[in-house]
Amino acid sequence: MLINNEPAGFIALADQIRPESYEAIKTLHQHQIKTTLLTGDNKIVAEGVARELGMDNYLAEVLPHQKLEKIKELQTKGEFVAMTGDGVNDAPALAQADVGIAVGSGSDIAAETAGIVLVNSNPRDIVSLILFGKATYRKMIQNLLWQGILLSPAAGAALMSLSTIVVAINASLLKVKQH
């Protein structure tokens, strides 16, 4: 603001960090999942948010095509990338990510390009989703190992019913803990 052409003050705007975000980042780290803030915001804001949340890394002032390139770069390094976004600028990166997660309060194009759309904008839901996916994968491997035991055809036929029961019980034990 200027008064008589002299600086008299300024207005700074910033998004508020959701209280759930702290717990979400902490839980991801407890499960050895790296976190990176990839944003079009300026460096000072991005650095402050990433530091306050305890994130592993941040990239600021990133244009939409650069977000896409960063996702590709991580993938070429062998990283499995889950990307969360809510805007038109995130759509290409959401489509490229191994798992694209659109926040329900975001744009339609983000929702159309992501593989998953979260109805609520709660960061803990993202954590639950990722941990549920990991637990499901573990159960799938367990089930495949159970089914992969080499048996004679007669023994295999006899144990077929038991196998179905074990797989069903194993799936019912699938739970995600966020602690």
C-alpha cells in the first residue's frame, strides 16, 4: 500500500496448512515413504511449508509441464510415484504418475486424469489409501505364495476348497493401521 506515493504497508496472502497434514506426513515417514512438495508457489512459501511439515524435499515455481517432467524423472530413477493434485496445472502429472490422486474439491480435469478421486480433501485419506494399497499388495503376494505351493494333482484337488477358505480369511484380515 502506498500513501502519498510512500510505502505504508503490504498485504501477504498464504494458504493455511491443514492440521491433518502434519499427521499425514509423519505417518508416511513412519512407513518409509518419501514426500516431496511439487508446487507452482514461490520458493520462500514452498520452503516454509515443506520445512514446517517435515517433508523430505520441495520444488517450487514449477510450471505444469515441469511437474510432468519431474514425475518422469523420478520414475526413470525407479521410484514409484503417487501424485496428489487438485488443479488443471496438475492434470498432466497426475496422468503420468503411477498413482494419480485428485482431491475432490479440485478441478474436473484433475479428477478426469487421476486414477483415484478423493471426495474429501483430507490428507489423512491419502495416507490411508497408500497404506491400504501396500497392505493389499502384501496380501496378494501371500495368496499367490499359498496357491503356488507345488502339489500333486490329487493333493491339489483335495486342498482346493481349503485354499479358497484361506484366501477369504486372509483378505478379511486386511486392515490398515495409521499408527
